[in-house]
Amino acid sequence: MVSRKYKRAVSSVIASVLLILITIAATSVLAFIIIPFVRNSLNEGTNCFQVIDKIEKGTNCFQVIDKIEIINEASCYTLSPETSKVKVKAGNINLEGIYLVIEKDGDEVSYEITNNSIVNDINNREALKLPTSGGGERTYNFNFRSSKAGVGIIVNEKRCGISDETTLNIC
């Protein structure tokens, strides 16, 4: 039989030091992984805020969302020929670009529009213009029938959230 008299346990001082070292190591690992991840995510998410503040002093992303809208009364579709039109109105903001999300054959299709861009399905491939600041309006004609449309703003080549959505009625 082995005597327990000569076995020694880890002292409480060493155990406390080991627990502190394990805690510091775990915190360091989390800091090196989590902090850069969160920082990158925040930087991507705040691009709209930063660029919008440069466009209009004191404007935040929520205010910009209200700066573009679809004019429901002027947005509609026809059955023969199958076409759709969406009229967009800008508030007091100089637009870099907008995007339209429109239903096509049961799927949602997104179109990015900048000044002088040409898009196959819009305005018979003519150069497109953005609505001008201060209430400017533009109508975008599609060569297919759609029942839903949405519009959002592009800032610093990134999309902010959808500003306005509507259900299109028959013209």
C-alpha cells in the first residue's frame, strides 16, 4: 500500500497563478479574433453613414432612406404589350446611384442605375439618368410586366436599405 503522506497537492498559490494565466490567454485569443471581426463589420456597415455625411452635413442613413421614393400613382404595368414603369422621386440629396428591385417572372431582380448607365431591360437600352436633387423625378420603363417594385440608394458603391416599395397596378 502506498502512503499518502509523501504526495503533495498543487499549492493554492500556483493554482491561482495558473487560473490567471489561462484567463489572460483566453482573453488575448478572443481579442485577436473578435475585435478585428467586429471592427471590419462596423466599417462596412458605416460606409453609408460616412459618405452620406460627406454628401450632406448632418445626414444619417435613416434620413437618407426617406430621400428617395416611388411615386405610386405614376408607377404601373400594362398587359398588352407587357411593360412596367416605375417613377422615382429624389429628395434633397445628390445621388451617386440608385437600385431598383422589381419582380420579373416571379423572382426579384435588381438593377443598379447611375447617370448614363445602360441596362438591357430599362428604357429600351437608352442612357439612364438619375433624378435630380430637390424633387427631381425619373420614370424607368421595363420591357416586362411586374407587380412589385422597390428603390434604394447606392452610396460609396454599396447599397443602403430599400427606401420605398410599392405594388404596381394596371395602368
